[in-house]
Amino acid sequence: MHTNKPIEGVSILVPVYNEKVVVLDTLSKLTSTLNTVAVPWEIILINDGSSDGSAEIIDDVHQQNVSVLHHLNNRGYGASLKTGITASKYPWILITDADGTYPVDRIPEMIKKAESADMVVGARRGTNVHKRFFRSIGRDIVRRFASYVAGAKIDDINSGLRIFKKEDALRFWHLFPDGFSFTTTITVASFTRGNLVTYMPIDYYKRTGKSSIKPVKDFIGFMSLIAKLSLYFRPLRVFIPVSLFLFVLSWATLAYGYFALHEILDATWSVIFITSIQTFIFGFVADMIVKRFYTK
């Protein structure tokens, strides 16, 4: 599925939301880095309804290969990337943040690696990685769950520095949410589709400005999203464990009633047992539907 051909061109998407302090510095580093690569490129800055003056700052940018798009209202990270992808002109999409957290000097290496992969992701596993303890725990739980669903080891589920094929983004378009789950979605979708995903360890710096991520809310959203993706791509990975749990629970309930309460909880056992069988059957029906209508 992957190619071994040179990259024909790459569109770099940079969502901007209240980043007036650092956006021009990020743009400067990006252009300096991209001027060293022998690949056609463009930079698209997408202002997502900023209220701090970021819009006016990037509107004053008049550089070759740099364009600016605006959302009148804040629509979300995923919506910004979708706007950028729609406007992009090259077959490869590279995304990064405007807040200075990602090492844009690694972009030439990522572009080179993309010649033999379908997607290259910067995994935040370098020697200089800024982490927040509780956010790291949540991210690790999400990553492990996603790895189970995808059936492959995922080093970084939602890194915002990655390069992927535009055609793959368009193929998964209907799955992309408007919020922060864009990167999670394309990661899980790429693995379940059998794309070759390569990881490259990178540093991750402390951001400039205030993050708009809400850890608890976004954690719940990420877990819910991965469960939905599992139902879409690999339903058996959800239905079978639930079915087995209910099956064991039904017999455990029967044993508890007999030995502890000295009565047979036949009605409770029947409901749980039948539900486990139904869940098992639903899983196989869902799997057949996926295999019938979803083709790689």
C-alpha cells in the first residue's frame, strides 16, 4: 500500500487559535526549514476564530507559498485541519501546531521517511519531552486502548506533528470530528485499514500560551471515539469481550445464589446469560456487515 516514490509535494497545515505571541516565530522556523528541502511545499495558516489579534497578525503575512484562511467562529482543531485539507494543492499533508511545542526542524526527516510509508508520526518519546503527569496517564490509557482496537502497537495516538496522504484523509473524511480527535481518528483508521504507519521519536516542548485542551472531557471523548471506531472497523474487539464478561457474570451469579444465598437465581441468570449470547451474535452480524460493505 505504501509507495517508494519521492514526495511530489507537501501542504503544511498550521491551525491558529489565540497564538499571537508565537505564531510568527513558528512560521519563521517553518519557512527556514522548508527552504532546505527539495520538495514543492506550501504553508496554510488556518485561523480558528481567534480573539487575541492572531487573525490580524497572520493577515499581515505576505510570503510566497504561505496562505491564510479564516473561520469566523471557533470551530475546533479538526475543523481547521479539514478546512486546510480542502484548500491544499499537494498530495501529502503535514500538520503541526502554532504554539511552538513541536520541533519543526525534524520535518525534512519526516518527509524523507514518508517516501516509504503511508503516514509518518512524530512520537513524543525524545530526550526533551515536556509532560503533565495526569495528562500523560490519560494519554497512555487512550493509546493502549487504541492499540488493542487497531491490533498494533501505537507509540503516540494523537501527536500533532505528522505527514500523511491527502487521499487517505479524504477516504476517512466522514469519520473526522471537528474537535481534537482528528489525529486519533486518522491513526486508528490508518492502522485498521492496513496502512504502513512509521513512528519517529521527537522532542516535545512546553507550549507558549494557554492550552485549550480540557483533560477530563477530552479523555472521555477520546475513549468514546475509539470505541466507535472499533465498531466501525473491528466490532468483534468490542462485542466479544463484553459477551465473555456477561457469560462469566451469569455463572458467577448462579454460583453466588446457590452457595451464599442458598437459592437459585434462575431469572437473573437467564437474563444475563441470554444477553451474553445475544451480544455474541450481534458481534458476528456486525463483523459480517463491516466485511460486506467496508472494502480496503
